[in-house]
Amino acid sequence: PSLPPGQIRLDAVERMSLPDAWFDVVISNAVLHFARHDAHFEGMVREMWRVLKPGGMLFARLVSSIGMPAEALEHVAGEAGVLQGLLSGPPPTREMLATALGRIGDPRAVSMLAILVADAEAPVRRASAFALGELGDKAATSPLLRAAADADAETGQLAVEALGKIAA
């Protein structure tokens, strides 16, 4: 179909470029689990409510890693070149990789996250710092100490919080 250019947008969920009360229905299908931390999650939800018209309907389907086996990392790592391809992919791919590695909970992910926490893109560094904290492995201390001094304040804060989680 032919759509006017204003009909399609690419916005971060927590910062939509739409006016208040714009939609009758907001559908969030497997999106909120990409939140890097509680404040990010809350910002995403708050923004969805902001663009919803009074009396409108908000549908949010959440994804959970509860019950996800640690063998998932081993399976992916066993596929030749898969992780290398993800590590060298575009920033959103690297950010999602960091988030997934933190949720899997396997300490073998520390080495990959140590690479990502020094990434050129701040969102990737933020997701990686948070993920290293979720792993809680003392092997993450050195990359997190470097990330604590990151020029991006949010990355630095997430690294400090992660260090607190691993009691480094």
C-alpha cells in the first residue's frame, strides 16, 4: 500500500515523537524485556501510556528468560561464526546480544560482554555493563572498572551498579 511519509516512524519506545493521546490502541509485543534497567522499563511504559488516548487500550505481551537453559549459550557458541557475526553486527544487534547474554546467566559470556562494554556505541556499552552485573561474576571487575569511567554517564552509572552486584 501507498502510505504518506508521516505514517512510518522509527522512535525509541521511551522517547516517541508523537503527541499526547495519539492512539486508540497501543500494542507492545515482546518489547519491554529489552529494557536495560528498571528506570528504562518504567520510561518505556510511561511513554506508551502518554501516547494512548483516554479510555484507550494498552496491550503488553512480555517475554521472560525464566527457565531459559544455560545450554542456550553453548548451542549458539557452537555454531561457527554466529557469535562473531553478532559481535560485528550493527549497534542494535550488539545491544540485543549483550542483553541476551546477561539474561542467559552463563559466566562464559563475560569475555564477550567485556568486548561489548568497550563498544563505540553508548547503548551497546550500557546494555553490556548491565548484563555484566546480572552475571555477577568477579571476572567482570576489570572491564566494569574501565566502564565506570565512561564518558557516557549512564554507562558509568550502570557499571558502578554492576560492580556493587558482584561486590567488587
